[in-house]
Amino acid sequence: MESSIVVPEFVDARVAPSGALESLSQEEIEKLLSSGQGGLYPLFRQCALAVLNAGSDTDNARDIFEKYKDFDIKIVRHAWGVKLEIKNAPASAFVDERMIRGIKELLFAVLRDVVYIANEIIESERFDLSKSKSITNAVFYILRNARMLEHKMPPNLVVCWGGHSINSEEYKYTKSVGYELGLRGLDVCTGCGPGAMKGPMKGAAIGHAKQRISKGRYIGITEPGIIAAEPPNPIVNHLVIMPDIEKRLEAFVRLGHGIVVFPGGAGTAEEIFYLLGILLDPANANQPFPVVLTGPRSSAAYFEQITKFLIGTLGQTAAARLQVVIDDPAEVARIMDRGVDEVREYRRLHGDSYNYNWLLHVSAELQRPFVVDHAAMSTLQLHRDQPAHKFAADLRRAFSGIVTGNVKESGVRMIEKHGPFELVGDPLVMDMLDSLLAAFVVQHRMKLPGPAYVPCYRIVKQ
């Protein structure tokens, strides 16, 4: 007679801190447990549930929230600190009824960041978040509180951007690039999710192991609006949750010493144009900052489309700030290695910090949170009759709105209620944008494989 073991889908547990935030004040606990106006509980619950789904292959936040609608998490105080009491958590976060150590560390990183941002950044009145300098300071303090700015760490951090819904060949390529980076002692920072955010970390971990590097950093930077759609991948060993997408993007460019961009969709395009909005700013003309766009031979057409679009909108100068390398992981890593040396020397000569790029100028247009709604999307300045770095900022907002409509719960609801966002602009620009987005759809780069993609946008020629 065969016996069968029933594997539970949900687990109840009580877990002690690991890696961050061993104690909380009574006021902090009350805020976290409050589900009313101003309370942190809804935000904390959402981010905690995403972390407990680490490794999930869905980008549908609604599916996660619906499946685990009975999930609950509470803070319990003890004489020696705090514990988290969890009900109806994903069973995949546990092994033999014990929470996986890496997931536990990420869970308490969520607690650390939610508490710190609410108390020290938002409510303390220490930071005037309407001013550019103050925003940069706030990003610094969040990263420092998360222990991302260890002063003895060498400048060796490569930020990797790319899509979460890439194909298997592209995913293997991201691992190969990560491996070559790891062999050269370079650490990796990504948006923390699956696909091109996971592959470089996985490859780098093997490269580090071969070089007997035991303290490699695999940093994931996310924000509350997208974490449920892109739960952290299992390789992440340092997680930071920024307050919004703009501070997340600023954290990437301040923290990183170079950027590698893999194939992706609207989210990757948003990151590229955010970066170009910085690099094309005359204030940053002399800043060395290596940027490589790369993928396997099969992705060459993707980068041709991206390059054609950015030249058509921002000009040849924009293309000159980027290098495109096709099907050569070792060359990508060599470019990054040499580029990091140039960044180190520039910062040494100019007295800038090795672990936080203070001298990089990020304009207010790229720092102010873009609140996506139908009115905001329809009034973007999508025309070429303006400075290139300002045009790049509005193109970045357009792609950000598409990401919101594709995967963020708030955006999906807006589209269901009011229909697609309208993007209005210069006919030539809109034709190029329409072609680029249509290519993303055909290549299945908008969302993970599933039902046929229904556009959340409509192109309108002015």
C-alpha cells in the first residue's frame, strides 16, 4: 500500500530577526499594526508577501494577492527584541517548517526599510523632498541605513538592467555575463526580480566561487509599487526597498560604477532613458560612466530597434554614450572592468566618494515622483523641440506609465476603469514609439508568457 504525503500550500510560523532590525519602539510597532489611515501595515504586508514569494514566476500582482488573501503578519515583542508572527504564508518559503534563511533576511530587510523610510525620511521633516539636493541626501541615508555603503568596499559594483520576461537563450546569456563579471571580482546589483535580474547574479556567484570570493554582493533594489510583480530572486543577499521608482533609479546610478543593459521591454526602456536623461545633461559631460547594451546574437535586432529609436529621438550624441556588444560576455566584463578603473580614478582626482556618486547631477525632472494617471500620460511633452536630456526625462515617464499599466495593481485597475492611457506627441516621434512598442509586443517583452497582451496605451499623433 503506497503512502502519499500532502504538501501544504500555506504555513503558519513565528520567526526571529536575521540580518536587520532586532528591536522596535512601541510607536513603530503600533504604526506597523495599524491598517487605518497613515498606518504602515498594508505596505508592510504587501512587501512581506512579495519577499515570501521569492522565486515566483508570475508578474501578476493581483494573482499573488488573491491567492494569499488570508496572509497575515504581526509583530510580537519579547524581552530580547521582536518576532514576526505569520499566518497563511507561502509554503515555498519554508523547508521542514523552518523559514529559508535567505528569505528570512530579506523579510527583515523589508521591515527595516519600511520603518526607516516612514519615520526618518517621510515623517521626520528632516528632508524637504521637493528639493533636488534633499532627495539625493534621502537616497543616501536609506542606502546607508541598509548597510549598502561600507566605506572599505572597493568600487566594483555593476548594475544590471533587463527584462523579467526574457527567453531561455537570453537568460543563459545574462548568466554568462554575470560569470565573467564575477571572475573579475565585480559585484552585481539588479532590480532583484527574475529573468535578466536573476541571471547575472547566478553567474557572478559561480565566478566568485571560482575566485574564492566569499563575500560577493548581490544587491536587489526595488520599490513597493513593483515588488509584488517582481518578487526577489533567491540569489539576492542584500535587499533595499526605496520609497518610489524615482528614488530607486537614483539609488542605482549613485551606487553603481557601471551599467550593463540586457534585452527587456518597457521597464528596461524606462531605465535606459532615465540614464540618458542624466548622461546627456551638460553638467555630466565629463563623468566617466561605462554603459553596455548586450545580448546573444538572437537579440541583435532588439538592440538595433532601441538604438534606432534613441538616435531618432535624442540624436547621435545619445548613442555615443552607450556601447553595444553582441554575443561576447567576456568583452562586456572587460569593458566594465576598465570602466570601473576610470570611475575610481575620476572620483579619486575629484574627491568624490567611491561608494556613492555625489558629483553626478540628477535633475529635478528625473527625481520628482511621476504619479501615473490618464491626465499625466496624455500631457507628456513627447516632441524633439527641447533639450535632449529633458526629452529623455519625458520619454522615461512614458515608459514608466506603460509599466504601471502592464504590471502594477493600481495601473491595471485604472486601465480597466478608464481604458488605455493616451500618449500624444510629434507624429514622427509617435510613429517611432509605436513601432518600438509593437516590436516589444511581438517579442513577448511586455509581460511574462500568458494570455495575449492587451495594450494599456494608445498612440495619438498631435
